[in-house]
Amino acid sequence: MPNGTGRLESPARGIHAGEGIVFEQVDDEKMRGISYGKLPLDPAVAYMVVCGPFDDPAWEVANVAHEVGHILYFWEMGRDEARAFFCTGVDATHLGVRRISWQGQRVMLYGEALASLRGLDVLKQIGATHRSLATMKDMMIRLFATYCRTCTRDVVNEVLNDPQVRSLVN
């Protein structure tokens, strides 16, 4: 969790890699081209990025960075906001984005944009070149566009009017 100094501390000690995120690579064909972040509400449970096999290493980096961005965004939230974000993600996964409320779609779409922005920040911090950052940003814009296609037009327009989101897509 953020500790007020800008440094990330893991919520539990001993089982976390780096700044508190465990990375797990799985060799499962059902996970081909997929990565996801595990965002537990229990602070004793490890935050994790699970990544299946990818054919394109650049797409893999973009996806993993995006999922790390979700975790970083989740850490910025208060407990109630985090619970709402978590529950919205569960609803969107199980019901489909078009079947959740417009407020839920907005939370989800905004969260996807911020996850990409946080992921790009991580890539900058670890020294990604300008050229590779441009490639990653392009890939994250394409990823964000897939989420935009699942939401209603009014929600997409509202989210795209946010200055932070505009910084991703412009």
C-alpha cells in the first residue's frame, strides 16, 4: 500500500515480489494471449498478475504493464472505492459489460484507462525507451478501444472527456 512517501509497500510481508506484486506465468493454452490481475480485498492475500503464453512479446509486456497498472490504481483507492471497483469488475465479467449499469460501465472504463496510464508510468520508471513506450501506448490504446466497444456511447463520451483519459488516447 502507499505509505505516504511515494514508495509502495506490500500489505503483507514475505510472499511478495518487488513492490508487493507476485507474477505468475502459466503454461495453459486456455490462457493464450491473456493476463489478469488478482485484486484481493483481504490485505493478507498477495496481489498478483497471472500471465498465459503470448505469441508477441511486445503484446505480453503491454498486457502485464496494464495489469500492474490495475493493481497500482487499486492501491490508490480508499476501501469503499476499492470494493465498488472490485464488485463492478466481477459484475462485468459475469454479466457482460452491456448488462451492468451505466455507472458501473463508467467505473470500469475509467479504471481501464487509468490502468493503462499507470502501466505506462511503470514502463517509464524501469527505463523503457521512447520508441518502445510509443509502441506500448499504441497497444494500450487498442486495448482500451476494445473496452470502449463494450460500453454505451454516452459512457464512452463521458469518460473520453476526462483529461487523464484524453492523455492516454491523444
